[in-house]
Amino acid sequence: MTSHEIRQAFLDFFKSKGHLIVPSAPLVAKNDPTLMFNNSGMAQFKDFFLGNGTPPSKRIADTQKCLRVSGKHNDLEDVGFDTYHHTMFEMLGNWSFGDYFKKEALEWSWELLTGIYKLPKDRIYVSVFKGDEKDGVPFDQEAWDIWKAILGGEERIILGNKKDNFWEMGDVGPCGPCSEIHIDLRDQAEVDVKPGKELVNADHPQVVEIWNNVFMQFERKADGSLITLPAKHVDTGMGFERLCMAIQGKQSNYDTDIFQNTIQVIEKMCGKKYGVSGTLNTSDYTDIAMRVIADHLRAVSFAIADGQLPSNAKAGYVIRRILRRAIRYGYSYLGFTEPFMSQLVPVLAEQFKNVFPELKSQEEFVTRVVLEEEKSFLRTLELGIKRFESLSPTGGVIDGNIVFELSDTYGFPVDLTALLAKEKGYKIDEAGYEKALAEQKNRSRQDAAKEATDWVEISEGSDFEFLGYDTLEATAQLIKYRKVKTKAGEEYHIVLDRTPFYAEMGGQVGDTGELRITNGELRIINIVDTKKENDLFIHVSRDKNLDELLIAPHSSLIAKVDAHRRQNIMRNHTATHLMLAAMRRVLGTHIVQKGSYQNDEVTRFDFSHFAKVTDEELAQIEAIVNGKIRENIALKTHVNIPIDEAIKMGATATFGEKYGDFVRVVEFDPNFSVELCGGTHVPATGEISLFKFISEGSVSAGVRRVEAVTGEKAFELLNDELRITNTLRDMFKGQKDVVKAVEGLLAEKAALQKRIEALENEKLAQVKDALLTQVTHTNGVASLIARVEVPNADALKSLVYQLKEQSQAPFYIVLGTVLGGKPQLAVMLSDDLVAQGKHAGNIVKELAKEVKGGGGGQPFFATAGGSDASGLDAALAKAKGIV
Ligand code: ATP
Ligand code: MG
């Protein structure tokens, strides 16, 4: 079976068991403060397990793009060195939300693996949770019995501990025992010597876990206790690449058709062969480098296609680091000194065009982003190697802080530094490096630190309703709240059964406002932000001591959004839609949203485009948008329509956004702007009143950013500009064209400046001639010591040099002047005096003492400045006695 057939067979199998097949969520996690990237199939269904939402079906299956490079699951450092851990991999999964449980889940997994995929039954081992007394969770007898019946015996069942066989969503939340399925892929000869059972969970590359079945039956509270869940769920995850290895009879994930074509292209590009020293030789650096590249290419390309650009912070930095790791291995072990990853993007896009089409449709963009990153990192690598070459470590040991600097600033992993060091016969201070690294980790952990208490449940809510499309004020019921300690201080998170507050999403900022609680008297809770956490709308308040108020029964609660602010936000959001439509007309249909942000002051919009947007283009876009504002087009929303229909209407989906099967479409003129959007908008475009760009620039390779203002802000902006021109007009009273008047002034100024320079030069020549008549001779040395008037310091220097030209050696010149109230001195000596040991720098320093200053310079010429002009004559008098 090819990998495509294997994936399809999985989906078909679960479809036949009544499962709804859904698309993979994007790699980049949205609305989940605990996750940067989706790292398992269940991530997109979290809300269903937490009870914050209802799944579209009680049985779901899919393949999910996962990335395990940060947080709880981080496999990055293993990738390339082993043959079965990836950064990005596909996780095939099936779920039961309060429907079937252990029996069906385990029987179906057996049926699929052995019946459809025909994996050998005697090579499969399964594990069951053995229980944990300390935690009060029992041995999973149920799973044991089911497996015993399926396998017809107990020989291939293994008992597992809490680490391997008990799954928890986080510190708090749903959890339960799991049952893993492992497969032994070794040769029969090896199996005969040592049974597979002894190698399960022992990091053997050919006895690997392929599938994990999690049974959620408990919930962990903040105090550590467990309660049994009323509805039990199944969550399974099978590593697609490992499954393909098993079915295709390979010994390594990289030998399957998923990776082979990329590896073959890499072989051609570098002229080296993969696997020469044997598939399982995991210390052959040619092979390691090829595995790293083939793997990281996928992670980086799909992350960029899903909207995560490489950058300096957070998720963007994680992607940058993965890309750099690949470039570095290519550079060090395959001899790639020029960009190469970008050339592989099209290979990958082609391979996945039917599974994850988002890459193919953005092939050019992704290629470009990767290329720019490569170019800049290859430059950094070169600089880093120069920095390394410049080191002369004491005792041949490179300081830990320098090793850290190389990794932090130049992206050199420790092993690269160690390798370079070895070549030079140096050692590296690993302990020192670990210490520097730990310190940095500590710093970033403290930055992220956030502590939450359990939710305090106040009342049972019915289905949540967002009212903010139609109203900004509504009565509501308090459902629950919790306190969260953040770096900024303590916050209350408040959840209502319904709310007009829009929670930050899709670029639009969250609403602010107040909750008005009446309990005898009226009390007001200030809401400073509204955020979405999974599907919960969280009203954030920084007011102090709210517990008593929140817990006490009250007669009414009114949620009231700051309407003025919200209206400005809506103006900016609607204007963004009009702007995108206008951009597509003016710049082309390749314009794709890469980021967007709207608050009450500004709209900021990032989009793919490869050139600067010219002033004329910006003016054209502005004109179209303002035209549409004047047309006063009414908002039309289509709620809950099937996604296919929305696409047919011309709506464009943004890559990396997760859409359900049913979507909301926001339309301003069906022939102009149709967008998939959950945001709030003005009822008709006329409310925007005015639209004005304020900036255009580049964010990163292939991505431009514009900022614009609307309504009040745009009006203020134009008024400010008008005020400036009006002031100018007043200053140029009587002149019709102010611009011409200013141009005239500038031209006149330039001409005057030229004339002044000429006059100054003339004057300087006169001064020089006069000075030459003051030369005196003592002991055969011509000396000229005088106070002069010059326009600036350059003129003083130039005067001294001109005098030098016209003086007979040996000579000694000292000039003093006052510039802007500050004394200045210059000393010049002929070369023969210098040869006798005289030094202009020392002389000027001595003289400068009289003017409370200092200076220095070369032996033949030096200058000094001071702070006391009244001492200048004394300085010149002193000069007479020195040479
Ligand atoms: P392992 O112990 O091998 O790292 P895991 O316990 O981390 O696996 P789970 O979190 O249970 O794995 O994920 C479910 C399945 O996903 C695993 O059975 C495995 O087949 C696959 N998987 C996990 N991590 C990776 C990875 N980094 N690359 C490829 N497949 C993986
Ligand atoms: Mg793991």
C-alpha cells in the first residue's frame, strides 16, 4: 500500500463505523493559551471534552498535522538521530464523545491493523495501565479483559505505569488510563533471540509504539484530586509515518514513500547517497543531515502555509529555529553553502497537493519566505564561524558563555561548536553552557508564569450565545469565574451564559465595558478585555476583591460594552474588508491575508505581495474604498451556511484559520467584498465616513504591511495636516502657491550658502596673509602665535594647514579662537621639530589647562577645546615659552 492508500483506508474504515471525517486543524493553535502548535489530534476537540461545546457528531475521525517542538511534547533534538520521531507528523485519530468506549475502540483498532492492514498478529504488543495507589487510580481491568479476549491470551499484554499509560490534558482537566499498541519490526532471527515483549518502551527503533488509545473517565481538580466524569470519551492517536513503515515493511520512517522522494532530490543536489552505512546506522552524519532536512522541510513549509512566519519571538521563533537546524546540518555535513531548502518546497507541495492543498496553493510564497530566511541565516553562519575563528580560549577551553552566545546569537547548536572546537584541538565548557542556558530558560519561564485557580461554578448555563452582532447591552447570568495571577497582577476571568462582548479573534480586539450587578445596590465591574479560550468567552477584570460580589446572589446582571470604542473598532474592521477587496483589484488576486489587527484606533493588515505598494497604488486603493463608503453599502451576513457554498459565493478563506463545516459570511455588495468572518461590522459602509492610509512597509520576505485609520481618526489626521498647511499659508501671506514659495525659499537658501562660503574663504585668505606678517624668529625657529577669528572649527584647521604650506621649517604655529563662546586651540609643528622630540599633542594639552579643557592629536598637529574663553590669552602667552 502506498502512504496515500494507507491514510485513505484509515478514514474509510472509521467512516464505515459511523464516524464523521473532518479536516485537519491548522498546525498553528488558535485560541488556546496553553499551546503554540497542535501537538495531537485531540487538540482541536478540547472544548468538547471540557464541555464547552457540542461536537458535530459523537464519532469523529481525521488525520491531524502535529508539531512536537515545544512545551510538553518536544522531540526536536531526537529528530534525525532516530528513525521514528518527527517534528511534524500526521496523527490519525478516532474519537468518541460520550458514545462508544473501550470495547469498540480496542476491537476496531485490532480489526483495522490486522484485518485491513494485515500486520502480523504475533508482532503486536499492547499495554494496559497497572494503576497507581498514590493517585487513587485503579488497574484498568476492563481494558485487560478486552485485550485478553481479542488476543486469545495474556502473553502479549504489558502492564504500564503512570508515565506511559495515564494521560492528562494538563495540570487540571480530563484524564484517564490509556492503552498503547506497539509493533516489533525486527528480523525473525533477532526475534528468536530476544522476544519483543522485553523491548517495548525501551527506545528500540524497531519495536515502536504506533497507536495510543486514551480513555477519558476522570477529571483532575486543582487540589490534585480526581473525580469520575459522567460522560466517558475515547481519544486515539496513531502515528501515520510509523504505521506506513510497518505496513511497507521498512525499518525506518524515512524509508517509506513519505520521505523517499525528498531524500532522493537531496541526494541529487549534494551528490551524496543516503543509507550507505545501513538504514539503522544512526551515527552517520550524512544520513542524519538528510533525515533532518527531509523532516524539517515539512514542519517549516506547513507552518508557513498555515500562517506562521519565521520571526524573532514565540511561535515564529520556533519555526525559525527548526529551519536553521536544517540549514545548519546541510551546511556542515552535505556541503550546502547556498540556499537549498527553498528548492525542496515545490517537491513537498506536489506530493501533498491532494491531502493538504494549502501548501500547493501558496507554493511561491512559502518558497520565497524560506529562501529569504536561508540567505540571511547562511550569512549569520559565516559571521558565527568568523567569531569562532577569532577566539583564543585560555587553556584551550571555550567559555560556556561564549558557547551560549554562539548558539543564541548565531544559532550554533552546541554540537556544532563542539565539532568546530575539536577540529582546532579545543574543548568546550559544557557545564558553563548548561548554566547559561538554564538561566535563560528560567528568565523565559518567569515571563510566561501564570497561575490559575479552579473555576468557581456559580450557575448552570444553557447553550452559550454571543449577542454582540446586534446589541451592545444585555442581561446575562453569571456561569463561573476564576482568579489568575499574571506578571501584570491579579485578574478575574468571568464567564456569562450570554454576552454582547466580542472576544479577541480574527484580528479584531476584544471589547471593554462593564458588568453592572445589582444586589440591593448597583456595583460595577470594569471589563478591560475579552478573550477567547477555546470556545469560552472570558471577560477580564483587574478590579480587586470581587469574590464576595461574584459569589453572592444578585437580582440582575447587565453586560454593557463600551459602545464608542466598539463603533470605532467596527469601522476599522469593515474598512479592512473594503481595503482587501480594493487591493485585489489594484494589486492583483494574489493578495492573501497574512495577518490582521483592528482596534479602535487603527487597522493593520499584512499581506503577501512582492513589491513595495507605490504611492499611486495606495491612492487608487484609497479612492476605491472611499467610493464604497460613499455608496453606503448595507451589511449582509449569511449565518451558518455550508463552507462549500460560502466558497462558491466568492468568499476567500484565510490559510491557517480553522473553519467549521458551517461558516459566517460577511458581504458588502456581493460583487465587491465577500469574506468568511466572525467579526463585528458597521450596518452600512457610510458609517466609516473616511478611510486613509498612514503607512506602508515590509514585515518580512514577501509580506507587506499597511496601516490605515477611519472615521474620527481619519478626520483628525486630515485636520492636523490642514492645520500645518494653513499655518504655512499664513506665513506666506499674499502668495498663491505655498509649495512654490517654499521651493523658492530653499533655492534661495542654497544660493546664499554658496555665497557665504565664498566670502568666508576670501576672508580666511586675508586673515592668513595678515598672520604671515606676524611671524617672529627665535633661535632659528619661525613661530606664529595668534588669536584669530574664524567661522568654525574646520576653518581653523584649514587655516593652520594653509599657513604650514607657506612657512619655512623649522616652524611652530599656535592659533586660538572662540567659537560659540568656547575656546579652541590648534598647534602645528614642522617635521624637523617633531624629529627633535617635540609633540604637538603634548603641547596642546599643556595649553588647554589655561582654558579648562583638554585635547590631543598627532605629533605634528593637535587641537584642543575648553570651557573658559577668558583663559585663551593666557594660553597663547604660555605657548610663547614652550618652543
Ligand atoms: P513516543 O513515546 O514514541 O514518543 P508518545 O507517547 O509521545 O510516543 P503519543 O503522545 O501517545 O506518543 O502519540 C500518539 C502516537 O503518535 C504515537 O503512538 C506515535 O505513533 C505517534 N507519535 C508520537 N510522537 C511522534 C513523533 N515525534 N513523530 C512521529 N510520530 C509520533
Ligand atoms: Mg513522545
